[in-house]
Amino acid sequence: MTPFFDRPRLLMTLTTIFWAGNFVLGRAIAGHVPPITLACLRWTLATLIFLPFAWTHLKRDGAAIREHWAILLFLGAIGAGAYNTLSYIGLTSTEALNGLVLNAAGPMFIALSAWALFGDRIGRLQIAGLAAGFVGVLIVVAKGDLASLAAFHFNPGDVFIISSMLSWAIYTACVRLRPSISWQSFNFVTYAVAAVGNAPFMAWEWSAGSRPVWDEAAVAAIIYVSIFPSILAYVFYNRSVELMGPANTGMFLFLVPVFGGLLATLALGEQLHLFHAAGFALIVAGVLLGTRKKSEAVAVKA
């Protein structure tokens, strides 16, 4: 890989920008493309776009892929395959507040999964960073009024959202189990598994009467989510996990609402308020604190 791929903080910053753009775009095209259809089409197109870049590597890695098909299927299914679909299903039967609060716990799910499955140590600075980032997200979600979070109550859809976060956390922790194949082959297989895995859910969505409206906005949205939040973001994310571990990589997910808020201001004309600034400051401080070099942190058993 080029030196660019050896800078995990840059890679994760770009990843969170792409995922924030995915969130803003999803709001902007609501009613054009049903969510699970969008998920299936994004991974199908991502698979086709990435195939020319992975073809020679797939031929070389073919034997290893066949030998380790089970772990590759597992990683593709619980990562790209399950995460978005479970989130989409959950958000149809819960409140936006619940979805935002539960998703804010994602970095903590990742750190705990890495500890529970592989005994990864959690440093004091990581714990402090997780706490600061989580509070920062809550401030943004609650629009500066943390007392409003008292309205949070458990809904049936929350089971799916929690399952999606656990799925992504386990995927992040288990990426280390990927076989010794090229990153091109690994990512291609991930995209392909996600595309095939989402196809039955798309068929169910269509049978329920939810069909896409094939206009310019829909086509542009599918192209964007296939290239940036799918191909590039997953390449960058997997590389970042390899370089700085699951917990540090997961910490950057706190930045998604920061970039989401900024992009919504630019693209949708939404206004930024003082509570945004306070929450964003805490989030950025948490990420910087929690991702300091291991030599600067004192590791403790969680």
C-alpha cells in the first residue's frame, strides 16, 4: 500500500465524512429509494465497480478464499451484510431519539467486544475519551437539554438497532481473523456477501409495495453510496483497524454526527446552534484523548 494507507487517523476522518454524507443524503432523498433497496443496490454496484481492481488478486487468492470461506462469509455477513439492514429495520419501529442514543454507544460496544472476545486492554485515556465522546453526542442529540433524554423508552425496534451495533462491534473486533489474502480480495468478498445477503430483504421490501422512484436523485444517491460510504469507507476502515486496533478505530465513529451536522448545514440549510458547538468540542476532545499513542496511555484491565 502507499504511504497514504499508513495514516489511520486520516483514513478514519475521511471514513466518517463519507458516512456522515450517507446519513445526510439518506434524509435528502427520503421517498426516492427504500432503505433496504438502497443497501442492496449500493453493495451490488460496489461489487461490480471494485471487481476490475480485485480481479487479479482474486485469481491469486482463490485457493485461500475457498479454504477460509467460512470466516469470510461470517465477516461479510455480520459487517456490511447485517449492520445496515438491521439498522433500517429497527428505525422503522422506533423513535429517532432512540436510534441516535443507541448508535452513540457504538464505540463502547466495539471496545467491549474486543475486550470480551480477544482480551484487548482498555487504557484510562480510552475510557476518558469514550466518556467524553458519548456525552458530546448526547448533547447534540438532546439539543443541549440532557433532561429531554428522560423521554427515552424502550421500543421493539431497539432490539434491531442494538443487534446492528453488536454486529458491527463484533465485525470490527474479528477483522483480525481475516485470512492472509490481499485487501482487495477481502474487501471484494465483503461487498459481494453484503449484496447477496441483502437481496432477500430487498425482495421482501418490494413485495410490501416499497419501490424506488428512478429519477436523477435516486441514481446519484446510489452512485454516491456505492463509491464513498461503501468501497472507500470500508477499505479505509478495515485498514485503520489493522493499524490501530478496534477500540481506537471505533472512537472515530463519534465524529459522524459532527460531520453530519456540518454537511446538513451546507446541503440542507439547517442551522448550527451553541449546543452543537459544545457537543462537537467534547466529541473531538474525546477522539483526540482516546486515540493517543499507546505509549502515552496507561493500559488497565477493563
